[in-house]
Amino acid sequence: MTSLDFASVLDAPDSTNLHLLDLLYQDLDALDFRLDPIADLLGAEAMEAFGRDQIAPALRRLSQVGESQLALAEAISIFQLGQSLNALRLDRVFTRTGSHGLRELGLIEEHQGSYRAKVALTPHASDTAADLWVAHDLGAHQRPGVLRTDHVLGIGHASTTLAQITLRPQVARALDLGTGCGIQLFHLLGHAEHVTATDLSERALGFTRFNLLLNHRQLQVDPLNLDARVSLRAGSLFEPVSGEKFDLIATNPPFVITPRTTDEQELFTYRDGGMAGDDLVRSLIEQLADYLSPGGSAQMLANWEIPEAQSSWHERIEHWFAPELDVWVIQREQSSPSQYAETWLRDSSQTEDLEAYQVEYAAYLDDFASRSVARVGFGYVYAARPLQERETSRVFEEISHPVEQPLATYLERDLRTLHELRVAGAQWVHWHLEVAEDVTEERHQRPGAEHPGVILLRQGAGLRRTEILDTAQAGFVSACDAELSVNQLVNALDALIGEGQENFTQNLLAAVERLIRHGFLRKV
């Protein structure tokens, strides 16, 4: 299987004509069809509304532009807002490609005497030095109606979130499992010698190939030898790469939990895995260790069910990971069954037909009730195979407040610190520490009280964690100026305030280690 297998897929952009793709690149470049110029033309309010899938403010703004901005406005109108243009206007806007070329590429179709877009074209900033142009299916706000079941999703919140949490080491081989229109693939090409991109949908791989060739300059791939850096493969989960190993895996899998009403049920392939409950996520996680090279890591987004009888949100998923993997799972939010149903029915534009909507809504609730599901969790999953056999780590934490993206730098810092603590063993107590620059302290007390009732330590960056400190911990942090070692400070506090407190030193050291792991304190 080579990339040529996906050059001409039904209802996907056609990427067989490299010359025509090059003309389109030149037209988009000449139009300055990029994020900043589009934002400048539309204005903040219209851009914010467009981010909420509302196009009326953008249409109003475009109707007011002058002749000098008309070409860019009309390119936005057809490929971002789903409006129609006649052949004459298209030929004037896309002077090299022309309406004929746009038709041949599969980007437009005839509609009521004019032409409308068959796909959206969206600027996207990757890890490269220049913006990319990404073809994907039009959303319901651009083309009204229920989405097609093989809908190829564009640049959404999930895809940008995964890109922002994915670690970026230089690697030989990376895997983008469930590539869609290729967003993760484009980012991975910035630091991987070769990337394998898979998808269950051959149509999605057709979009991916088109996007790779349209942006081959920015992505530094050879359009005449695409397979030298990229391998496109069709199939489910790990089937297309059976027996292979990768240094980095990034995946935004079709994790949405969808009620299974019949065996022949048509699903939205971009989000529905076709398995009951969270079995797809479980299956994917259980196989990770088999596909990671020593020293390799995987990052993914996932949903998981939380049954009524479960004592903690992570009780079930702890057992999904192979024992030889380091694991870090961050739960970002929880939804009730009804909230979950509403979110995903709205996502697929299934809210127009009230009767069908009620039937689908009830199916979601019945499905969750059949497994006694109380909540559904969503979050980030990190797993890594150590270079050498050793005791692995397991971290499950809940962070529901807003965080600072991109997170990858801060995740790398915490992982690096965990490694340094592991290597140091018991000797970390001889480290000299200082307080991280983004950390602040808050003290809360009732009016007239002699001492604060609550002392908080807050991070201003990254995961923006908050720690509640007792008096000893607050005293330790205040004294972290790199002059005395951890051991010296703890001994001093033990002599000063620890008398009579059981396990004072042990408890304080445990708290200090946690503050180090979470980035509040750092080794000098």
C-alpha cells in the first residue's frame, strides 16, 4: 500500500495532478489566504463567532469590503463560509487554477447556476515556519444538514489539544493513528524522520494525501517521493501496522461512546469506534506496549465510563495499561449521561429532526443505563516504555480548571523531574531548591484571626495546579532560596515546630517531593 492508492478517492479531493496542486498553492499564497490576514479582514467579533460555528457576522463583514480586499473576501466566502460564486468570479480570484482547475481537483461543484465548495480550505499553523492549507469536509454551519457518516473533520478543539500536549522529541518513526485530514501528521513531520498515518476511512486518507502535496514545501516532503517520509495506510486501530514499533504515537481515536442499536448501524467514522461503551479506548490502550519502541511514548485523547459502584474515576482504567509502561492520565472533565448525549447529538447536527433526536437521545440513556454508567470522563493519556526494565510509575490526577496551552513543555518538565527523582533515589534530600518563577502564595484568614486558616500555593503557568499547605510546608517553601539543602531545612523545621508531631519529617518530605514533581519547587 502506497500513498498513490489514495490519490483519487470518491468524494475526496483529487491529488493526481501535481501541476494543478502547485497552481492552487500559488493562488492561495498570492491571495495571502492565511490566519492573520483573514482575522484582520473579518475582525475580532466575526472571528469569535466563526469559532462558535456562526457565520452571519463574517458574511456581513465581507459584504462591506473594498475592491482591494475583494479577492481574499471571496476566497473566504466560498471555502470558509460555504457561499456560491460564479465561474467568472472564481477565475478572477484563482487566476492560475481557475474554476476548471478547482473542479478537476474536486474542490467545487455546480449549484444553481454557480459553484459552491465541496470541501473547506482552512489555514493552519503547524510546527513548520509557514502556515498550511488544510482541506476537510464542510461543517453543518457551512453546509446545512446532518453530517455524512464518513465526514472528514477539520481543525477542531480536540485536534489542536492533542497537538498541544504531544511531546516533540526528535524521533526516527512516528505513528498518527486515526489521521483524519492529517493534522497530527503535519505536526509530527516537524520532528520525525518518517511518519505512518492510518485511518479506517480511505476517504480521510484521500484528504490527507491532498493536504500533504498541497503543502509539500512547508512540510519538507518530496511530492514525487512522498513515501520516503510518509506512509498512508487504511485499516482499524493497529491492524495496518501490525508487528511494527514506533518511537512516538499520537492518536485522537474515535473514542465517542455511541449506543449500538443494530449490528448494521451506520456510524460517524471520525468519532464513533463501533464498539460498545469505551471498549475501543480500552483495546487501544491495552495494545500500546506492543507498538512502542524502548524509550518511546504515546499521547492520546480518550473517554472512559465511570460506573455507579466505582470508588474512583480511574479504578477501571488503571488495569488497561501494561505493567511495563509508565502511565500518566489527566482527567479534564466529567459528563452525566444526558450531558454526553446532548454534546454528541449536537456535534453531528442531529438536532434538526425533533422526533429522531428524541429517539437517539433515549438510546444514549438506555445504553449507559445498561452498564450502570454514572459519569463519562474525558482527558489526556500519556504512556511510555522505559529504555531499560525498571519499576514503572502510575499517576492519575484530575485537573478540571483551565490550563495554559501548549502543555507539552510543562509535561516534559514534570516527566524530566520524575526521572531525576527516580535516578537520585533517597539522595534527593540533599538537593538545593528554589521556588519556580510562576508560583505565588495566598493566605486566607478571618478578620482579627492571628493565623491564616488556609495557605495556598498556585502555579501561574502550565497545569496551573493549586496546593494547600500546612504551616510546616509553607515555612519550607518560604525558606527555599537554594542556600540550604532539603534535609537541612526539614531538620531545622523539625527542631522548630515538629516536636510532638508524629511522623513530622516523613510527612514533610512527602509533601516536598510532591511539590518538586508538580513543578512548584525546582532543583538548582
